[in-house]
Amino acid sequence: MVGKSVLYVLAIASAGVAQTTTYQAESATLSGVTVGTSVAGFSGTGYIEGFDTSTDSITFTINSTTSQLYDLSIIYNGPYGDKYTYIVLNNAGGSQVSLPATTAWTTVPAGQVLLAAGSNSIQIQNNWGWYLIDAIALSPSAPRAPHRITPTPVTPNANSDASALLAYLASVYGSHILAGQQDPASLAWVTQNIGKTPAVLGVDFMDYTASRTSRGAVSSDVDSALAFAQQGGIVTFCWHWGAPAGLYDTPEHPWYSGFYTDATDFDVAAALADPAGANYTLLMQDIDAIAAQLKKLQSAGVPVIWRPLHEAEGGWFWWGARGPEPAKQLWRVLYERLTNVHGLRNLVWEWNSVAPEWYPGDDVVDLVSADTYAQGDHGPISATYNNLLALTNDTKIIAAAEIGSVMDPAQLQAYQADWVYFCVWSGDFIQGGTWNSVEFLKSVYSSEYVLTLDEIQGWKSGNASSLIRGKAR
Ligand SMILES: *[C@@H]1O[C@H](CO)[C@@H](O)[C@H](O)[C@H]1NC(C)=O
Ligand SMILES: *[C@@H]1O[C@H](CO)[C@@H](O)[C@H](O)[C@H]1NC(C)=O
Ligand SMILES: *[C@@H]1O[C@H](CO)[C@@H](O)[C@H](O)[C@H]1NC(C)=O
Ligand SMILES: *[C@@H]1O[C@H](CO)[C@@H](O)[C@H](O)[C@H]1NC(C)=O
């Protein structure tokens, strides 16, 4: 039942020598799985196989003398292809861990776990199943080294608004998180029902381009952004960019879902490959339409956290449908056109994919970010945070650009998951009660770690740091 390891290894960590403790799976509590010995090379006296139904699990019981953060890894074998498993600490939350196909016994990082003083459980749950588990290993996490951010926008001669915004984000990064909310109506709901107003408003350039406005779409998101900035808030725009041509516009794939890969045959790679072609011209016309809106914001002194081509790596939007190269190319085309043709100087460029092969480059990115939806899980999303840290070697500030369930501020601090802001998606994600209860949201919004609109006043003039100190008292 209790799997205290017989095997201790010394691992060299950058901060010095850290002890790794290995816990054999065959000594843990098994449910619906069995001990195997036929695949050679395992440690201990066997490994665990038979993950084939959803309730199958291994539960490790681990004593810790103190409350401490550990790096967790899994030693597994994957002869049946790429799989996922699910790790749950102390019966709460959990995180998915990828187990790539391998016929060797392989150690894979599985994120961090904050062990409580006393007895803890770490459970491996089936998820996709069809993998072999030899053991897990825990080593104390090294304290996070100081971030290595240079808070100067990548835009040459960025204006003072953009510079102040990035400098302000850098000043709170690692010590606080800005509360954010997508959509003006949902933000108003927060004010009314939670009693505090988010510091960040998320809005969308979706309904400003020809393939949508020509079909009757209208938007007031730019007006909402101007009004929120007037109240001293920070605005972030994404862009559900409807494909400029090739919309199926059928009952299954209506024109208004035209940002989805499966709603259009628009080929981003082909369009970019022919700068003299009609489809390239259509892309430029859409960019120019958005530039006109961004200029309104620039003229009003409003800097924008600008998050185009979001979730490219998912492939479900047409800009990511042809793999990383066209997506990165389009990012640079967009950057060049907005910066050099349109002269925009108020943008803070936020990239929104995690995989290194999708990253456009340090010279055209100010912030990196990810979108994560895990219903009811208020964990710190630390594995994704750590992947984003690795993506830029900790040289760019990191944001949780879209979330469903809000992270628990205490866990954010314990895991050193220093997301600079979170932005909850609109409608049911914030109001429905299943992703976030009102009670939980009230605790988040009253946390000293979480900054709200009233607490960031003066950020542009560099005055907000005094307000943060005021809050910490
Ligand atoms: C864990 O601690 C409990 C008491 O707190 C003890 O009974 C048990 O033997 C310990 N288990 C291991 C594996 O050290
Ligand atoms: C432009 O894109 C549309 C939609 O995918 C496609 O039907 C058309 O052939 C493309 N035009 C050119 C010149 O490639
Ligand atoms: C990351 O930054 C550290 C500190 O400057 C440096 O020693 C290391 O080589 C960098 N790693 C990469 C992969 O660039
Ligand atoms: C900072 O705040 C103080 C007090 O509210 C105010 O007097 C001062 O003018 C502000 N400084 C700047 C640079 O806005």
C-alpha cells in the first residue's frame, strides 16, 4: 500500500545537489491495474499495467515533514503510442501529463506538487490509458531565480503609453496578478456581483473586418475599450479573424464561425506564398481595417495588450491550420504592417502559443501567454507556466490570456506561477457558477495578491506601485 522507496538517487540540479526520492508503483495502492514483469528494464520488482478503464488508478501515499514544493516525474513505458495520464494531488484538481510513445523506460517531467506537512496522496488516473508505469520520483523544487525581464517594448520608438504599460506589468510581475475579464457585459457582472471591478478588460476585433461587416456584423468593443481606459483600466484585444475568403457559410459552418479552420477553405500558406495574389491583398485589407481601430486607441492615449493569431498551435483557427511556419510568417507580416506601414506605437505584442516551434521570435514579442480551460480546477496551471518560462528563458512576462476557472491566489504563490494577469472568458465561464462560484470569486477578488481596477489607478504615471504597497499593509 504505502510506497516508500528503496531507491534513492542523487540528481545534480542547477542550484546544487537535490535529493530525488523514487516511489515504486508496485508498492502503491492499485485500483483496476496489475503488476507486470515481462517488459525488462524496470526498477524495483515490477511495473503497473492494465490501464484500460476510466476508474483505473495508482495511489501513492507520501509523507512530508514540511509543506514544500516538489518537481514530479513519472517513469513509464509507452509501447502503444502517444498517451496522456492524469495526476491528482490530495484528491483535488489535477493536471494532464503527456506520455509520448516509447519502448524504453523513460522519465518524463510531470509538473510540480505542493506537498502538505504530513501524509499526501498522488494519484495517477487512467485518462487515455494504455501505458506502463514503473515509478514516480520527487525532488524538492529549486527556488525560482529572479525573472530576467527587460521591460522595453519590441516596437521601435514605442510611445510612452505602451512603454508605461509594459513597465507597469513588469513592476507587478512576480508579486501580484491583475484580475481580468473578457467582454464588457461580463465585466459589469463582476462589478455587480463580486463587488470589485477587474483591472483588465478583454475585448475582440472580431467584427471589424469586411467578411463579417458585409454580412451585418457590428461591434462596440473599441468604444468599450476607450471607456474602460478612461476609468484607468488596462485593455487587451484578441482577434477572432474571420477568414477574408472561402467561408462555407452553411448551417453547420455559418459565416460567423469563419475564424475556425473547419468553417473555411482559406489557405493561409498559399495566400502568404503569393504577395501579388488576391488573397494576400485581402489579408492586408483586413489588417488595415484593424489598424484604423488601433489608431483610434493610440490617438486617445490607450496602449493595447495585443493578442492576434491566438491559440495558433491548436490548429482550430485557420491561421494555425497549416502548421507553425505560415502562422509565424503571418505574425511577422502583421507586425511589419502595423509597425512600419501604419506607424502604430501603442502596442504590447502578446504571443499565445506555448510550443517552441511556433514561437515567432524575441524581436517581435513582448509578452507570452496561454489559454487554459479546466472546469472547476483552481490550480495554478504551473506546468504551462513553466513551459512558457522555458520558451523565452524567462525573458518575457507571462500572462494567462484566457481561462475558465480562476487560479487560487494562495496556490499561485506557493507554486511561484507568476502569471501577470488572468482573463476569464465571457458568459457562463464567469457567471454560470460551474467554472467559478460567486463565493470563490469573492475570495479571489479580495485577495491581497490580486489587483483590481481601484488598485491600479495611476499605473500610467508610475504611481500605482505606492498603491500596491498600500494594499500589502
Ligand atoms: C507516514 O507517517 C505516518 C504517521 O504520520 C506513519 O505511520 C507512516 O509509517 C509513514 N509512512 C512512511 C512511508 O513513512
Ligand atoms: C483565394 O482563397 C479562396 C478561398 O480559399 C480560394 O477559393 C481561391 O482559389 C484563392 N485564390 C487564389 C488566387 O489563390
Ligand atoms: C538562459 O539564461 C541563462 C542566464 O542568462 C543562461 O546562462 C543560459 O545559457 C540561457 N539558456 C538558453 C537556452 O539560452
Ligand atoms: C502621484 O500621486 C500623488 C498623490 O495622489 C499626486 O500628488 C502626484 O501628482 C502623482 N504623481 C504623478 C506623476 O502622477
